[in-house]
Amino acid sequence: MRQKTRALSESGSGTVLALGLMAMLVSLFAVLQLPVRDLVTQSRAQVAADQGAVSAADSLRGLTTGIPCQVAELVVAHNKFTIDSCRVVGNSVYVSVRINPFIVAEARAGI
């Protein structure tokens, strides 16, 4: 009967392979996390801008009290963002929320 002999160089290679795969997966997760976080932030900023514009338009039409851009600023601040700009043009309100140079959310509401 022949005994199987193992090469000494293969000892522990499974552990090294597993550690390498785990390091690769952690790196991939870290790289993919940044764009996903930006997409979520963009989405939240757009919701805040939309809500601010609609609230300001309601104020402009007299459905709620307050000055339109101040109302928009309060609503956007409630969503933990700050207004970059707010303009009233005719019967419409334009609200812009800027998080950084790459994430900007704009909304218009009115007639």
C-alpha cells in the first residue's frame, strides 16, 4: 500500500486563499459604497427640494401662511439640508439644494 505524501509548499494555501478572497471582497464593498451613498444623498436632497418647492408654492398661493422662500427654507432644514437658492418667478417657486459641487437637487412648483 502506498502512502500519499503532501508537498510541504501547499500547507496552509487554503488559508491564504481565503484571506485573499476576503480582502478582495472588503475592498470591493468599500469601493462600491461611495457611489451608492451619493445616490442615496442625491435622492434625499431631491425629496427635500421637492417638498420645499411645494410648500413655498402653497404659501405663495395663500394656502398656508408665511413668506414662500422662508417656508421652503424651514421645510428643507427639517430634512437636514440647506437651500442653495430660492426664487419666486410669477406663480412658480424654484428651489435648489446643493450638498457639494457634484450633488445638486432642483425643484419647481407652482402654476
